[in-house]
Amino acid sequence: MNTMQATQQLQQLRSGFEQLALQQMSPAALGQQARAATALLQALPDRYAQVLLNLLDRLESSALFTEESCSFSQKDLLDNLTLWGEKAQAQLDRPAA
């Protein structure tokens, strides 16, 4: 496991979350970036990948609708992605067992 590469991919992904919030990145582009972060997803427990991909699927679906007409809020999804990034960072920062 390459922790340095995983940490770099997490930083890029968290930057992507910020760019999405500023409407400088599309949900589809963020989804592609996240799915390509294989070192990160392999470095984290399986449930992290499951949660991330679920949030991204909902975010990409919500992008098909205008603002809050979808059954879930883009802002709430973005908040959850930000929280996911914080927890993923804490997981990577944990000393190896």
C-alpha cells in the first residue's frame, strides 16, 4: 500500500470537493476523479469506498435536476463528501497496526 500516493489522491479529491462547491468542477468530473483514486480506495477500509461511491452516484443523479428539485440536496451531499474526506484523512493518519 502506497500511503503517500493515497494521501496525495485524497488531497486532490478534497480539492475537487471544494471546486465542486464553487461550481468549478462538474459532479461527473469529480466522480471520474474519485473512481480513478485507486491507491486511496485501496488504502482505506472497504466501507469508505462504498460510502464515497454511493454519495457520488447520488450527486451525479442530482446534477440531472435543477437545484433542490431532486430527492436529495446537492449541498447536503457536498457536506457529506467533505465529512467523508475528513474521516478518510483521519483513517490514513492512523498508525499502521
